[in-house]
Amino acid sequence: MGKTSPFVRGKKSTGAHLEKSIFQIPLKVLKRYKFYKRSQFCTEAQIEDFQDEQLIKLIQHAGQHVPYYRNLFKNIGFNDSTFRGREDMHKIPTLDKEIVRTRQKELIADNAKKFGITWDSTSGSTGTPLHFVLDDAVQANKIAALLRSYSWAGYKLGKKTFSLQSYYFQEKSYEYSRFYNIIRFDSNKLKKSSAIKVIKEINRLKPEFFMGFPFDILMLSKFAEEEGIVIHSPQSIVTYGETLSKKKREFIEKAYRCKIFDFFSLHECAAMISECEQGNLHLVEDFAFHELLGDGKLVGTSFYNYAMPLIRYEIGDNIVLDDVSKKCECGRNFRIVKEITGKQCDYIETPDGRFLGSVMSHSIDNAKGVLCSQCVQNAIDQIDINIVVDKTYNDDSKIALKKGLRKRLGNEVKINFKVVPQLEKSKSGKTPFIISKIGNKYI
């Protein structure tokens, strides 16, 4: 690559925990942020050259220093010394979560300490914790890439912010830090009484930027509407952590009178997708290498985690790419994602032996007056449908719901509709669409 390329390796970056680092940003993360500000406008050729360079270094490192990959490469006859980058990635088998869970120690590099070691975990949609190592560089890069993505939504460090996520406060439901200029609300304590209190604080302080799970942000506006309170309108909202459907987007943008920017990433740092100013979702191609397998199964490889490389890691989400010839008016040459179908959830088993997953959402999300929904299977022939509704929900809505559900569930399943103030949450604070209480957990 030429000397003018923005892809220039600097000194090794260090970082802190993501939640703290967004507001206590280390100097070296800021340096990486400068890199990402430049690299977002690289040409396709520059991006491809950079990806090849990063992948070659990572795969050769893994072949030399990571026991799992040393053995794998030997067993499949893969020569990492002749590896050419993107065009050879298909020669390496994909890595699933079960391998990471059961062969964790083998995936840690024998020289991991030189890169820094921080243990992290995610519950995923199974509720079963997955533990892994992140090194200093990948944490710094994730924070920097995240901040760049948030900047597409108009965020700048120091901008007054409202953040709604799992903070696990012991007694209070929210806090305002004057120093960091942020209101933090614990989504684990989201109910009408606590919501009204923080809404009053939002209306007093008028934060310019909101971020959080789509469901929680939607519920906050619903509680405000029920109490006849007009909630403050920020300049923009960034949502993450669960699939943002078209309907949820419409509800939230109408309630807050501003634009939503959707953001997708994961603790394992193997993929990132972000929405730009033009409303297009982009693969963040200077943070990770993204591949699509089969029917859109997303597989990712972080360029930066040398302590525990996750190569061709199966994310557990499916995406649909736009035509590769389509160029976004934002000027970035990152591929455009038309749709993220979301993480896998539990599944429904019917008496006639069928198994139904995300397709169930089409039976519910289109019903008039239904803001959010959830299927809870308590027995093979009994399903509770939890729904959060607005004032347009009526008897006709229920009839339409039952008709749509019968198309998929058949007539042997008893359907119980429950209008609830909020949906059931997992321990991680996320809101799964399907909850199985008869053992049909996502594998």
C-alpha cells in the first residue's frame, strides 16, 4: 500500500473496560480513534489490502502460538506460511461457541500475556455463560470503532447522554454523573414508577443523545404517554443489544421525534455493523473480517485479538447484504447490510412435531396495537403470548393475532394472550422473543 494510506500500524494500543472507557477515554484509544476517522474513507482496494495484511499476521500468529490452531492446521494440512489472506480464509474451518466453551484454554495463545489479558463473558441467547479473553489492543480498537460509529449518529465525547442498560444498581434506579455528563438508568429496574422519575430527570437535563436496548427505550416512551408526559426529544438515539424491527423503529422515532441509528457488535469482538448518516447499515470492515455462509450466516474474525484469536467465528446471527455494486452516499466503501435477523432464541415445539423459531414474529408484529411481543411455551400444547400494547389494540387485534398464530401453530395448541406491562428479561438484560420452559433452548 502507498504511503498515503490511512492504514498505518501505530504503537500497540491499550484500553479499559468498554463502559468506563467511553467516558474515561485513554489516550491510546484516542489514537486508534484517529485511525478509524481516516480509514472509514479508504478505497475498496485499500480496505482489501489492509484486510489481507491483518489476516496474514493473525493466522501466522495463531499457527505458531495458539495450541488449538497449531493442531487444527496440522490435522487439515493447512500451511499458514503460504496463507494469502481473504482468498484463503475458506480453507480454515469455522469456530462455534461450543468449541470456545469446551476448549477455551487451547484457544489462548502461549504468549498471551504480552498482549494483555482481560477475561470477559457473554450469556448469549442460551443463558449459558461463555468466557473468553480479550487483549488490550482489541479492547482499544472496539472502543475506538464504537465511538466512530456513534459519531455517525452525531455523538461527541462530553455530549450530554442518557444511557439505558443493565447497570445493576443496588438501591437506586438511575444516577446522573455531572462530571461525565451522563444519566445512567438501570434497565433491570424498568417499571412505571422508576421510569416516570427518570423521565422527569430527562426533561430537566435534556440530554442530546440516547442509547440503549430498543425495547427499553420504547417502554420508557410508553410509560410517558400513559401519564400524559411529553418526553424530551434528543438529537439522535443509538440502539443495540437486540434486533431492531422496522415496526419498533417507527414507534421509537415517532415517540422521540428523532432518528434512530442501529448498532450491532458482540463481546467477542468478532463483528461490527453500524448505521450511517444516510440510514444504511455497514459492515465495519476495518475492525473485523466478515463472511456470509449458507443462507446469510454471519462469520467474523477480529483483526486485533492476539491473546485469544477467534478465527471464522460463528456469530449466531444472519444478515442480508445489499447489492455489492450499490454505493452509499455517505462515501464509505464498507458493504451495506439490508437486514440483521437477530440472535437465535429458544424455539417452539408443536404437538405435531414441528419446531418454530423466529418465523413466529411474523404472526405477531403486524397486529394492530401490539408494540412488543413474546412467546412463552409452558407445555407442549400451551403457549402464553405476552404482549405490550397501545390504545389502538382491540378485539379485532386479538382475532388477527390468533388467526396468524393458528397458521403456524395449528389447532392443537392452547393460546393464552396476556397483556403485560413489560416482557420477561434474561439475566443479561435482553428480552428474548421466544422463551421455552419445556427445555427447547437454543443450541
